[in-house]
Amino acid sequence: MRVDGYDTGGFYDEMFDEARQPRAEAQLLLDTISALGEGQLERCQQAAERILVQLGITFNVYGDSAGTERPFPFDLVPRIVTAREWDWIERGLKQRIHALNQFINDVYHDQKIIKDGIIPEEVVRSAAFYRPQCVGINPPKGVWCHITGSDLVRHSDGRIYVLEDNLRVPSGVSYMLENRDLMKRTFPQVFEGLRVRTVAEYPSLLLDTLESMAPAGVTTKPVVVLLTPGMYNSAYFEHSYLAQKMGIPLVEGRDLVVEDHAVWMRTTKGLRRVHVIYRRIDDDFLDPETFRKDSLLGVPGLVSAYRAGKVSLANAPGNGVADDKVMYAYVPEMIRYYEGEDPIIDNVPTFLCWRDTDRQHVLQNLETLVVKAANEAGGYGMLVGPHSTAAEREAFAAKITANPRNYIAQPTLGLSRVPTLVGNQLEGRHVDLRPYILYGDEIRVVPGGLTRVALRKGSLVVNSSQGGGSKDTWVLESEAGNAG
Amino acid sequence: MRGEPLPLLSRVADSIYWMARYIERAENVARFIGVNLNLQIDLPLAPSQQWQPLIDTSGDAELFKEHFGGATTQAKVIEWLAYDTTNLSSIASCLRFARENARSVRETISSEMWAQVNSMYLTIQTQRSLPEPERMLDAFREIRMGCHLFEGVTDATMSHNEAWHFMRLGRMLERADKTSRILDVKYFMLLPSIRDVGTPYDDIHWSAVLKSVSGFEMYRKKYGRIAPADVVDFLVMDNEFPRAVRFCIKSASESLQAVTGTPIGAFRYRSEQLMGQLRAELDFTSVDTVLRNGLHEYLDRLQLKMNGIDEGLRDDFAVRTTPAVASQSQSQGSSTGPTA
């Protein structure tokens, strides 16, 4: 397969430099791909797709009653991260998560950061995922964000930025693990001569993290379960996958019951105590007694058991206060405030529409900016200026004016590209990167992550719900061996 | 740090039990169709005689009639039994339910088991309609072998733990039910033709009954000549043939005991009591008594008892909300168990 005719299209490309020469770390991989016979990469790609269907590695599409299960599209050409860059990413994420955790704990206790005038109180109070019910709660070891999936993007300036923190219920890690297995199975020759760091220890590290947060007084091995909304949730595959890999029960709300402020599960031998719940249900649906009363997915009384310290929840309810896109703009300040350091990884510059000057700038420059609703995820509620019509911009301007608190704007990012198999040739497609950060007794980042790719030509939206796919992510070991 | 092994979630026990039942059911339907396809070459009969009994065996003749109307044909029956999704016992439906259940307990079963259920489901999904005549026998053989493969993969890749025992319970109860049904229907059909006794015609029919449960070869080894009483003895009372009712109930009762931990000869649950009673009855009844009192009546009662066990299992394990409180040593006859 020819790679010399590849067109970087003027974007930052993860495999080729500005002179369209292969980057050093990509040379071996590109040599392997060049040596492939006609149609071989396509055949490997088709084999990978067949395996996905056979293994039922799928996600459920909401609002699509015909085919409710669909495989998450996978592209065989990996994204490569050098050892040096990874080392920097890892340090940056650890710093950021540590600061965010301190911030969340502060918000629900002393609110020093508000009192010291760093963040306005109304910004905290009006954050959609701020939960007054969580004020004063002390999760074990003061950890609120046990599992985080931060989204990183590389702009056309070649630098990596944090785009979102995803503190609440981040998903996708099962695809990180399955993508690697799929690569090894369908395209083993590409690993030759390269030292790619393994991601396989993630389930063990996750279990360690969960066991480390057992409620005080639990002396035996804590009983850890994964709480899923059920089989029809879009991420159900991941829930059962992680439960299986950790060897823990996968429970639904109806399997649990709260008695004497403790949580029990209904088993064939009666009720058994549960100590730690890795919940994959949003705060709102967790407990109808505390949050949404109409929730059928949750467990009545769960939050009171949690408050009483009889059960631990990962992630801690209320931690989404820092997921608000307005709050995001303050993360660099949080890092300076709590850590006394400058941020290692920068934020994307963010305009806050509730500030009059920012809003005016945004309204005047809609065609160059990306506008986002503060509390939406999955690529919804978003205006990509350069790709928008005048009517769409007008509609967004009205929304911003009506509810400025709910909108932020950022410059349209270049988003770097990675060669991707399209038909029988390689074309550049935009990607982001979601590493997974675990916070138990210490903060750990598995060397890798989910590289999401916008498969539609020219698209910048990588979400699986909107035509996104994924790639394997290769973090290379350093020449001197793995330092850390 | 190591705690006691956790008992299964009730919901998981229920799903895994039904997953096994549905796969066993699919396998049985595929086998019945295969045997009938063979039989019609040896003994061509009118479709009503040839194929209608298969519908009768499944117990939903009414629904079939409603759905297709008109005369029974081979194509209609095979369509109904294999691919029709309005028939909740068709192979396609069974494999769909098996997969749904498997999907809900994917973390409990092995990846290999899931892959096998999923692959069978995808195969029948893509097939969707009657195979070409020359492919027909092979198609149903493949489904049967797929189910056998699932059973083998299960035994070889999953710990024989509580979940495994719930699967075996489901598989064995389903199997016993199907064997008793096929025997009931066929015996009822064959008995009136007393003038054929001892003719090749009779021989072929009884052989077909045995083949319906993959028992022809094993029967031959044990009894040699085909005789109705021996066939009944073999299919109901045999202790070694894996589709004989007695063998199935013995296996089911062993698994139930493994689940509850109750000593032999005792019971703590309603389902255990019913299972023990049925097992004892099968152990200590002779085929002559059964035939003298009427096979149909006997099989009818047998099925009712198995239904009772199924209900007992649901009450005892699947919807339990409070801890079991019975003592280990409670002896038979003193009480019906904690949930009665």
C-alpha cells in the first residue's frame, strides 16, 4: 500500500511533519504499511469488523429502534504517542486531577476558593451538576473523582490542550482495551520492532482503586459491584466488560436494597452486604429519595447509606460540579490556587458568555468560534462556527442572549489528524485522545487511552453518537526503557 | 483478606437458568425437524400425519393454526418451528432469548460462551428463511452442533460453580420435559396402529422416536430389538442415557443440592422437596407399572411435577428478598422449607 501520496491537507498530522515526511516515531509503522500487498489492509480491517460483530462489542444507539446495537467503528491505523510526550501528558493530568479533586472537596466544605475571590459563588451555585445534597459529605480519603476520562486535543499549533475533564461517568475505556486486542488479533505484524506499552493492567488498577475506597471498618476483602442502568443503556457492553474483567458482580438498581443505612444485594442465599459501588448511573438517577423522584434505575436510600459512610460510591455524587464548561475555564486558576504551580497542560482559551465583554466578542465572531452549551455532552447543543449556516448562527445568538450563563465559546481548534483507512487508501481524519485517570491511594494513568476519530470527511465531531469511530493508541516506551 | 465466595445475584441465577433452557429448547426443535426430514424419506406420509405431531409436541397447535390456516405443509411447519418469531418457541426465538439472557449475565459466563451464543444467534438471524432442500438437513444439524458446542464450551471454560449449576438445572429440566413430550405424542400416535406391531413400519417409527432424542444407537446397544415397552423404559427410566428423564432429574437434583448445600436425603427448600420426590419416584418405579396405569397419564403427571419444580426454583431463589433462615439439618417431612 502506498503512503507517499498521502495528503496532510495543511493540518497537523500525527504521523507526518509539515514537509510531509514521516515523523520518526511513525517510520517503522509506515514502512510496515507500505510493504503490505494490494488490499491487505482492507482485508485486515474487514476481519476486525467481523470480529466486533461476532463478539458483540457494540453500543446501543438511542432513538434508533431498528438496529439498537451497533459496533463502534474501529480503524486499524493506530495513533502513536512518543514516550516523551506521554510523560508530559501523564504529569499534566495528575496535576490537573489532583487540583480538581481539591476543588470539589472545597466546594462541598469550606469553599475557600470562593471566599478568596478566585471563583464567583454564583458560578458554582448555578453549575448544572452542583448538588447541594452533597454538602458536608466526606468520601473515604477525600477522593471525589476516582475515574476520570479527560479529553485532550492537539491544535494546529502542535500543542496539546485539555478540552473537557469528564469527571462524572466517563465511558470508553473498554474500547481502549478491546482495540488493542483487536489489533493484536488482526494486524499483529505492525507491532514488530516497536515497544508499545501495555494497557492490559487497567482492570486490575481499577479494582485496586475501588477496593482502596472501602468504608471505614471493613476488615475483610470489600465487596465491590458495578451498578449499571441495564442492558438498554448505550454503554452496557462496557459495564459488563469491566465487571467481567474485574470479576465483580454487575448489578442493577433492582438488585440492591438499603436496610439499616447499609446496602445489600439480593442473592440466591438472601441479602449480602455491598461495600463499594462503581456506579455507571448519573447522579440524578442514583437515588429517588435524594435526586430525581421518578428514577426507576436507582436505589432508594442509597445516598443516605453513602452519607452514613456505610457504602462508598465511585465517582462521588456531586463531582460533576467541575464538569460545567464555565467552571472549566477556571481550572488553570484552581491549579495555581491549590497546587501553587502553573498548569502543565493548557486549557483551550474560553469565552464565558455571562461576561458582557466576552459575550459581545462571541456574538460578533460566531462564524469562527465553537459555541457549547455549558452542560451538554456527546457533541450535542453545539455550534461549530466555520461549518454553520447563517440561520444556525442566528438561532444560537438568540439562545446565548436569552441564557448567557449556559454558553461558552472557544476558538475552532484544528484538531490534529491521523491517517485513516478510507476505501482502499489512507486519508487524514481528525482525532482527540481520552486517557483514563484513576485516583485511589495514588493517582495513576494507564499509558494509552481512547483515540476517537471523526470518520466523516472534514468533520471535527468525534462522538460515537455522531459518526465517530476509534483507533488503538500506542504509547511508546522510551529508548532507555520505561521510566515511569 | 479473602472473604467467602459471593452467592449469585437472584436475577443472574434466573437469567442463566433461562439461557440454558432456551439453548436446550432450540437444540431439541432442530433435532425434531431433522429426524422428521429423515423419516419422510423412509416413510412418506401425508403432511398432516408427518408434520402435525411436531406442532402438537410443542403444545401450541392453536397458535399455528391461527397463524397459517389451511392445510399443514412441511414448509409451513419448518418455517414456524425454526424461523417464525411470533412463535416464542421457534429456534430463532429461543436463540434470541438465550442471547438476551446471556447478554445480561455476560460478566458471569465465560467470553467463549458468549461468543458461541452470539454466533448462533447471528447465524439464524442471517438465515431467516427456509434453506434449499439439499441444505436443509445440514442447516439443522449445524444448529444442533452449535448447541452442543455451547454445552462443551460451558463445561470446559466456566468454573463448575453456583452459576454453572443453575445452568445445568435449566438444561436438564428442559431436556426431561422435551423427552417426555416427544414420547407422549409419538406413543399416542403409534399405539392405535396395533396391526403394525412387529412390522418394519413399526420399527421405523419407534426408531424415529429414539432418533428424536439421539438415542437410537445407545438403545440398540442396551436392548437390541425395538420394542415399545423397552423404548419407554429407556427414555424414561434409564440411568445412563443423558436424555432419559431419570438421568436428567438425577443431574438436576445433584446441581440443586450443590446450590443449596443441603445434605442428601434432606431438604430446606420447596424445590428441593419436589425434586427429591420426583427423583425417588423415578428411581423406584418399573416401566410395567407405568404402562399398566397408562403412559399418557404418567407423562402428564411427570410434566406437572417438573413445572412445580420450576416454580419452586423461582420462589426459592429468583425472587428471594429476605435471607434464608432454615437450619441445615431439617429432615424430610417436617416442613416444606423456609419459603413455603
